[in-house]
Amino acid sequence: MTAPEASIAVTVPRTAAASPSIEATGSKLSWAVKDTLALAKRNLLHYTRVPQLLVFTFIQPIMFVLLFRYVFGGSIAVPGGYVNYLMPGIFGQTVVFGATSTAIGLAEDLGGGIIERFRSLPMVRMSVLAGRTGADVVRNTGVVIVMFIVGFAVGFRPHGGVPRIVLGAALVLAFAFALSWVMALVGLKVANGEAAQAVAFPLMFPLTFASSVFVRVDTMPGWLQGFAAHQPVTVVVNAARGLMLGPEASAQLRAVGTFTTSTTSYVLQSVAWIAAILAIFVPLAVRQFNKS
């Protein structure tokens, strides 16, 4: 009995090792997807259990809408009405500021030993980062939907048609996904959530306010216009703005110098920015995760 049992114990692993790699690859991919979904669910549940995160996620952008719509809006002249100009910018501002949640969440998990627990489990390591950034995409989608509702309540009336509006929103969410990987790298390099926020804010603040999110770039000082007109937040927001408001509004904005190029060009530039950010920061974040 002993000899046959030993023979079986040896031959089974050899057979599995000699099996086609396609099955192994498919199994690994399946586990990676399952792990990513499980961790994304865990991160989404965490958001719902922390009231401060919900307030920051949903209340802050609503406050920005009300502030700029009713306090500053009367002094900002834009063809087609300021509220129509403002709301695509609010969508961009919301996802840019929201990206800091990725850095804070990963930093807290790292400092609290959660990442080490994940490492000890039989899971695909990439799933930890993919689950975090995937959860942020879901959260940002919910926020953008809420902001559309708020925008309609304060007078936002896009005329681009449903396909263009959806494309504009998808472009903003894709940009949010790319920024999440930037913030993932930040979160893995700092000691705690407070430090992550302290590092992320100086990065996101100038990109948001030195852009076309709230005001026309052509009204800024000349020395600032070059940066503001070509940095990624302006490019993505103008692409979404041109898509959502429609060709006529885009032509008016271009006629007064607010748009420096066509909506199509802004869309292509946005795709290029998103692809470049992902190509650079996904490998950097994964490498930092493996080192942490």
C-alpha cells in the first residue's frame, strides 16, 4: 500500500505541471478577477461605514456648485450661461479631489497592517491595487450621477445629446481612474492617511484651480495661460464640456478664445493624457506595492 500511495503523490503534481499553460493562465485570470471584485466590494463597504468619507465625497462638490453658481457666477461672463460652463468643470473637479481617497485609503491600509494581511493570503497581488482603483471608479460614477441631478436643479441644460453626454462623462471617469493610480503610488510611499492627504493636496490643488474648471483660461494672467490651457485637467474638462454642451456652444466658446482648439482635438488629447498617465503610474504603483 505504501509504494502505490507514494507513486500517486508524486505523479499527480507532475501531470498538473505538464498540463497546458492556457488552463493555468485562465485559472489565474479568474482568481485575479474574483480577488479584485472582492477587494473592490470591501473598499465600497468601507466608504458606506465612514460618514466623513460620504460627506467629503458628496457634500463638498455640491457646496462648490452652490458657491460658484450663486455667489461668483454673476461676475463670470461665459457664452451660453455660466452654469452650463460650470457643471462639466465640477465633474472634473470632483473626480480630481476624489482621487485623494485612493492615496488615503492605501496609506491607512499600509499603516494598519492590512496590506501585510493581504500579502499573507493566497491572492493575486495586483488585485489589491485594482480593487482599490476599481472601487474608486464606482464611487466616482455615483458622484457624477448625483452631480448631474444637482446640476439640473440649478439650471444646467446640456444640448449635446445623450451619446455625447455619456461620452463626456465616460472621459471624466477614465481620467479619474488614471488619477487613482497616481494617488495609489502616493499612498504607498507615505506613512499614514494624514501624510497622504498632505502630499496629495498640493498636487491636486493647482491642477484644479489653475485650469478651466471654474473660469475661462483666457481671462488669466498671460504667464499662467500657457500652463492652464494645456495641463490635463483643462484638456479633459474642455473635452467633456464640448461634448456635453454641443457643437454650437463649442463654436461660441472657441470664437471668444475660451476654447483654443476643437472638441475633437480636446478628446484626442484627453485620451493621450489618460493613456500616458496609466502607462507611467500603473507600473510604478505595482512596483512600489511589491516593495512596501
